[in-house]
Amino acid sequence: MNIAYFVNQYPKVSHSFIRREILGLEAEGLSVQRFAIRACEDQLVDPNDQQELEKTKLLLSGGVLGLAWNLLWVAIAHPIAWFQAFIASNSLGIASDRGVLMH
């Protein structure tokens, strides 16, 4: 089974419980992919956090162009799934006070 772990910032000093949970899942034989919007701004002094950073895909690390490229790649590689996700996110955004773009 593949599991995606998605958080705003990872790793972070206060996220040691998340690291333990991920390592526990991997110890059970599950595959865990780590995703974060951005890296933590604090310096990581714990070697375990540094290892987790290497395993984490940072979504905004490539800037706006990198994000647009990845969006295009997914739309081409998985058009049906991309379209379903697009419809779902727009449905949530329309119902949101913040609107479609900010949701």
C-alpha cells in the first residue's frame, strides 16, 4: 500500500510525532511518500529531520514555473484523474468564503 503524507511544512522540530508515525508505517512494510508545501524556515539540527527533508517532495521548491510544469505533466500523464481533481477542487472553492483560487 502507498500512503502520501501531506503537511504545510515538513520536517519541523515540532513534527517529531509525524516522523515517528511515518517510520512506524514504514516498519510495517508500507510505502510512505512525504509532501510539504514548503520547507521549514528553521535550521534543522537533528540528523533525523535532515534525513526526512531529503525524503520530502517540496511542492513550491521550484517556484511558480515548477508548479505549473508539474500541473501540466500530471494533466498529460493522468488526464482523467487530473480532471476529476480539478472539478472537486473547484466545487470546494465555489462553496468557500475565500473563493476558487484561494481554496
